[in-house]
Amino acid sequence: MHHRSPFASHRIAKALAFLTLSCALATPAAYAAKQAPTKKQATAAASAKKKQTAKAPTTKKVVAQKKTKSSASAANRKVQASRSAKAGTKVARKATAARAVAAAAAGAAAVAVARPSFGQMAGLHQVSDPLDLKSSVALVLDQDTKEVLLSKNDHAVLPIASITKLMTGLLIAEAHLPMDEILTITQDDVDTEKHSSSRLRVGTQLSRGEMLHLALMSSENRAAHALGRTYPGGLQHFVQLMNNKAKLLGMSETQYVEPTGLSSRNQSSAHDLATLVNVAHGNTLLRQLSTSPSHEVAVGNRMLQFNNTNSLVKSDRWDIGLQKTGYISEAGRCLVMQAEVAGRKLIMVFLDSMGKYSRQGDAERVRHWVENLGDKHMVAANK
């Protein structure tokens, strides 16, 4: 059995301790080396990280650019919408303007090709007279002596428009119907002949006296029609009575088909109408209502003001006892009056006058002429 020296044993123990310590130190280093990337991997990782770092702002920039483009696109859409709206507005305005121009042109064309009156078609305006009247038919006579002071086509038979209402009023007044009886405007009273407007709506209720007042003073068509429609026996019976009355008065050149004058088939002559004016002037109610300057009526909750269609009734220069105006295109402007001029009671008839105020103008010309007439006698138009 061999024996080792204490020195040798000490050296072996020291070596073993060193070896154990080295292994312990080497193990974590090897693990760390195993887990750590290689130099190439570290370089690649650093490069990738660098790229990512560089790419991140780029991506943000792209996103920002997209947002900017999106905002710009939205703004452009708003601008385009605004431009489209403005363009649409301009187009609408142009279209409206174009329609207005077209309407004006149509109106002008309608005026240019307005239906000529029966007097124009008959050539009655070519007949001259000493006063250069604008009416193609005229008659002025002394009511007391029946002396004819001026005549022009006085037997020509023409449409008489709302002069018709004078006969309507005469029949109503002479029938002694209750003037406080309430009448109602119905659809039957609406004008289907000329489609004229009226302030008396369907359903309006007024007394017979008020209807008569509006018919004579302001030439209210619905009121006149209601008077004939509600007459005992009905409308057709009333029209028959109008024609019977004309025959009874010797008005052989007169015919009526309805009570308003809207129909051009209501016709008469200046000679016949002078007879009618003379008879109507004898009725106090007709004198009062036809010469009233204005009248106010209550229609439901409204108060309506109606004015006389003859402006001469408001003039201090005139003393008018009875009057009635009329107009449809076939008849022209018409006017009949009883008035006192230069101390003489005159009956004046003017038919088929051209121009809105020409019939009043003709009346003024006759008045001035009569005032200066003196001892002169009848003046007849050239035939």
C-alpha cells in the first residue's frame, strides 16, 4: 500500500477546487453565449431596428398624407357641392328669368293679337264725328225734349257688356222683392264665360239689396248672376222677363241671354239703350245705387270696400243722376249716363270705345261741347 505525502494531497485538493470553480464560472457564460445572438444576427437585428425606426415616421407620414388627402378630398367635395349649388341657383334664376321673359312676351303677344271688338270688325271706327270721339257708337239727347244733340252709328247693334246689369237692376227693383232677404253666392254664379275674378267667394251671403248695390255700382258679376238665379221662377225665366221688358219698352234692337253682360250675345243699340236709361232714371233706388261712389259690405269676418267703376261720379264738375259702365273685348269700353250739363238733362250713350279711360274722355268732350253749344242744334256724324 502506497503512502502519499501530505504535500501531494494538498496539491490535488487545490487542483480539484480550481476545476470545480472553473466549471461553475464557465456554465453561465456558456448559457449566455448560447442565448445571445451571433455577431451577424446582432448586425441584422440592428439593421432591422434601424429600418423599422426609419419606416415608422414614413408610415406616420403616409398616414398623415392620406388624412390630408382625405381632408382635401372632403374639402374639394364641399367646394364642388357649393359650386354645384351656386350653379343650380344660377340655372334656377336663369330659368325663372326665362319664364318671366316668356310670360311677358306671351302677354305682349296676347295684347298684340287681342280679339277685335265687333265695332272694329264692322269698320265703325272709320266713321268720323265733330268731336273726334273714341267711341265708335254714340248718342247724346235732351231727356226732356228728346232732341238729339249728337249721333254716331246709333242704330248699330253691338255687344253691350255690363250695361246689361241696368236691365237686371230694373227688373229686380220693379219686382218689389224683399231687399233684406239673404242670398248666397253659389258655384252657379262663377263666371264660366270669361273666367273673370270676383271678391265674392262661393258661400258669401249678402242681402238682395247689397247684391243689387254691388251689381250696379261696381259691376259685380256674381252678384248680378245671383239676383237673376234667385228670382222667382229661376234664371231662364228671369232672362225671358228681360227680353219681354225690352220689347215692352220698344227696344227692338235688343236681346239678352244672361243677366251679367259677360256674354257677347247680349246686344243692343245706342238708340235702345237711351230708352233704357230714361226709364231706369225714373227709379229712385237705381239712381241712388248706381251713382254711389263706394260701398262697404261685411263678408264673414271681413269688411270689403267696393268702388264705383265710373270715376266721373266722384267729380265735382259732374251732376250724374244714373250711370252704368261695361267692358268685354267684344264690346270695347261702354258707358251710359243721365247727367245735367249747362242746365240741360242729357242722356249719353257711348259704345265700343278704345282705351281704358276713353269713354270718360268722350263724356268730358261732350260736356265741354254742350257747355259751349249755345244756339247750335243737333250734330250728326257723317254716315
